[in-house]
Amino acid sequence: MTSQADHANTFRALHIKGDPVTLYNVWDAGSAKAVGDAGAKAIATGSAPVAMANGAADGQQFPLDLALANIGRISSAVDLPVTMDLEGGYSTDPIEAGENFARGIAAGPIGFNFEDQVVGGEGLHDIATQSTRIKAARAACDSTGVPAFINARSDIFLKALKAQIAPTPAMLDEAVTRARAYAEAGADGFFAVGLMDIAMIAEQAKSALNWRD
């Protein structure tokens, strides 16, 4: 089996401008194996399918210990990079969330989605707060020796979509500001979930290219 660090480096190298990696969400070891056997270059999980497949609701309602055990089985089932949707880190406290990321690395994945919405609450964490949380996650992951890929997710557009509000230039400006701040805090990628306007996606990608080396 390939080492976890090598998988992390492979995953990072798959992010190529003009030829982006396509990620397929799985929910257990069996679905991961099926996707891997079909030719996927990497595997991802979504918190919703993982929770629902285990009889729980999304939004950190699936216990963290069980989520980590599940990602461990997924990571062991395939010789591919595996990235985990860790939602909001299962804590609003930066240090505790960081510890949960380190626990995640120990379970086997090489990266995480980390969202900025207040899970179980209202709205988004402000930029400074979420940046502090990302810094803590970065430090915790780095302490493991695995060059984990932290994909910073922002829920600006998803919340608008759920409210049936069309995306606006102001939303895009905020997304770009968040992307840059999150990159400076240690994130490797930015996921504007819910944004489906092609022109805005292009502008988002063009305007937020200061990812960490």
C-alpha cells in the first residue's frame, strides 16, 4: 500500500489548472471500492451520505468516533488518496476542532473539507474566526507529519440557493475575500458549494489564486 504522505502529495498534484481532478463522494468501504475499481484517481466522502447511510441526519449528528471509524475503513479499502468531509470540525473551538483533524489524519485520510457555516446554528463564522479555525486545523495536521490537503468550504452560495436567492456580485466578492483569507490561514483549496453560475465560477477561480505553496 502507498504511504499516507505519498497519497497526500499525489492528491495535491492532481489539482491542475485546466484539468481538475474529479471527486466522487462515497459513504462506506464498499462504495469506495466500487468507485476506485471504476478508475477514480481519488476518493471523497460527503457528510450527508455517510450520515444517512448510518441512520443519522447531516450536520454533525453522526457521532465523530463512528465517522472516524468509517473513514478508516474507507481508507483501508482503496490504495488511493481519500479526503473526508469533516463538516465544521465537530467543534466551534479552534483547538478542539484542530485536535479532531489530527484524529482524522490518524484514521487514514489525507485531506478534509472544512466548512465555514455555523453547524447547528445560524449563518457563517466571520472571516477572522474561520481563519483562526483553519490555522488550528493546519497546525494540527502538520503536527502529524502528513501534508494534509485542507479544502476550505464556504456556504455563502448554498445558503442563498436554499433560500431561492440568486447569486449576486456582492456574494462573489465575499467569497473571493474568504478564499484569500482562508488560503493565508493555511487552506489548500476553496469550495464554493452551491455556486452554479459558470461565469461566477470562472471569476471565483481567477480571483483567488494565492494558495499556499
